[in-house]
Amino acid sequence: MRKFPLLCLLATLMGLLAISCSDDNNWKDYTEWRDTNNAWLALMAEKLDTDGSRYYTKLVPDWDPGAYVLIHYFNDRALTANNISPIYTSTVDVKYVGMLYDDTVFDSSFDNTQYGDSIYRVGVNGVIEGWTIALQDMHVGDSCEVLIPYQQGYGANGSGIILPYSALKFGIKLVDVPAYEIR
């Protein structure tokens, strides 16, 4: 009789071990998609501007040296350098379009009118890591294109029409920082 609880515990542990070792994040199922997205991102990292410099700047946050995004600003940043820049606890107003690597649009603020014409209001700490990295580098008035590796996007799970392991491309304009810090 004493062996029954021990056998149940052992069976449960073996089941948990089998589940943890399974391919529960679709790694094999999305090999081609993942490889295509990673190859596109690597190609974009090497893209050159008309003057021969890198088109995208690689941003690596101090708080996660393994994370990064690629960013290209469309405006003259000297003109926005003195404008406010959000911090992790800020709330921001942005206009944006989100796309997959092949330019398939999956989200946009341009149907939103709650906070003003096409404005999406969100906390910097309430978005995917790639956005958090990009937003903290921006100043009010900046417009940019941000390329986000899947690790800083929706990862191995995806979200809605965004498949697992999807690199993402966003056009973002930082319109305002209505709440610099929320506690």
C-alpha cells in the first residue's frame, strides 16, 4: 500500500519530464518560416543607406544585452533631440503600422480615434520588448522603422495572424508622452 503513492508520484514526474522535453513550441513545425524571417532580418541588418552607411542602427538595451532591434529614423533627430523621451514607466501616444517581413499588415493605429486621429495610447512597459527598446530611444516627433527579431516580438507562440518566430516591421511615430512616469 505504501508503494502506490510513490508509484503515482514517479509516474507524474515522468509525465512532466516527457512534456517538458517535447517540442511544445513548434520549433520543427516552423523551421522554414523561422529561417526565412531570420534570413530577412540578417539581410536588413546589412542594408546600406545611399551614403554607404548602415541603413539600420542596432539598438541593444543595457538591461538585456542579448536583445536588440534594428531602427531607422526618417526625421532629422537633431530637431527632436531636446524633446522628451519616454522611460519604462511612461505612457506614450503613437501612430503605427505593424507588418510581417513580407509587408503583410497585421495591425495599425489608423482606425483608432479614442485619443485623437490614429493615436494609440500605451505604457512603454505594456508592449512587446522590441517596442520597449525602440520607444526608449525615441523623442517626441521622431518617426522610424523598427525591425524586431521574433525573440523581442511574439516569440515561439505568435499572436493572432502573427505566426511563431515572426520577425516584425513597424512604422512608428512618437506623438506625445502624456504621462512621463506612472507609479
